Amino acid sequence: MNLRQALENAREVLRDKKIEDASLEGEILLRYVLGINRAQLFSQLEFTLDSEQEKALEKALERRLSGEPTAYITGHREFYGLDFIVDCRVLIPRPESELLVEKAIELAGKRKITTIADIGTGSGAIAVSLAVNLPGVIIYAVDISAPALDVAAKNCQKYKITDKVLLLQGDLLEPLMEPVDMIIANLPYVKTSDLKEQMTLGFEPSLALNGGEDGLDVIRTICNHAGEKLKPKGCLLMEIGQGQAECVTVLLNKMFPRALVKLNYDLSGIERIVSLCLT
């Protein structure tokens, strides 16, 4: 079997099982098995796989068909143009979360931002992306999960920013010893009743997804204590789920009546990011 045949076969296997983005995922799994990049794949389509490579591809496809996400199989996920190490100890970074990074960089261009706290950092995707794009900023990356922070540490080391991203273990805002200019929170916001639908057959950690009965348990806690951890004229950015915008904005307006609260929409037109800026 040559690469062209292997690629088409992988895509067809995934397509038959209704895997979303089967064409792309088939390519990613094949490149992972062979340890080659995209350019190498398409310039060597007549290359013949040996028996071990064929078995490795078959095993990777079996794992994907069992429900295991491609990112966990390959151990990598792209986020904000960077490649991140991921495994089952952390939630796989979502494209919509890139809006948090975009909004933070936008605000940093308008306000004096020297310190940022990334709450629920997981793989460190947001913290690292900000450290790479905002070289003068110190970032506190907080997570309650020690295993998750191990993954974040690897990503900090990969991009040589361990002096700019300080990893802190603890519950939400508690590890912060002093107020910061910006708090970014990508917290669990899935309703408990919807958890099974949202998780990839239990492969992703429920701790990073379960937001309680209405999905807002952890978000309410952040809102209730953000004022204690924000400097004057500080900002709070939070990712939320579909249908949660009204509840969150009402809560923030009640707690911070003089603050500026805005909503940002993702590419699907869903209210995805809530920003609060103290005036």
C-alpha cells in the first residue's frame, strides 16, 4: 500500500463511521504514524508503507473509532497558530477559546496590562499564547489539577517562556497573592445533565467540563470574587456556553454597576466571550 492509498483508506474508514472532518483527521493520523509533515506527505504519495507502518496506522484508526480524540492519539493540538502537547490529563483546546486570546491582546493594546491570571489553564494553551504574543507581561497560570499543570509545564518549556508563565496549583483565584490587571477564565460551563453529550466518550476530564446544574457554578464563584483580585481598571474575560450570556451579564452588572460589560460572538454567532472592564 502506498501513501496515496493509505490516505484514501484512512479517510474512508473514518467517513464510514461518520467522524467529523474525516478527511483532515485521516491525514493527521497518517502523518502522525509516519512522523512526516504535510509537505512530505503530498510529495511522496507513491511511497510504499512497510508492514509495521500499516499496522501502526490500523491501530491509530482503531483508537479513533473507539471515540478517542485525534489530539490524544497524536499528543498534539494546534491553538492560536502554536502546537501544544496534550493528553487525557487536560481538556483539548477548542478553536472558540482563541477568542479569549484575541480579546486579551486587543485590551492589552489599549490598557496598561503587566500581569494576567489564566484561571483553569489546563494545557496552558491560553497562557502560552499570551506569553508569546505579549512579551512584556507576566502570566499566572492557575489550575486545581496537578496533572494538568504537568502538561502546562511541558508547553512552557517547549516555547522557552518558563520565566514569564508562573504555574500555580489551587482552586480558582485562591493562589493569587496579589491583584492582577486581567483575569482570563476558561472554566467548566457544561450542565451536568449534558456532560455525557459533551465529553468524547469519557476521554476528556470531567473536572474541566462540569459546571453544575445550570453550568454556571464555577463562573458564579469567579464573578463573586473577581473584584478582590483585580487592580483598579482591571479586566475580566470569561468563556461561556450557549444560552448563558444573559445570566452572566446580569450578575456582572449587578456586582460591578460602573463597569463596562460586553459580549463577543464566535464564528457560529454564539455569545462566547463576556468581558468586564473596570472604569
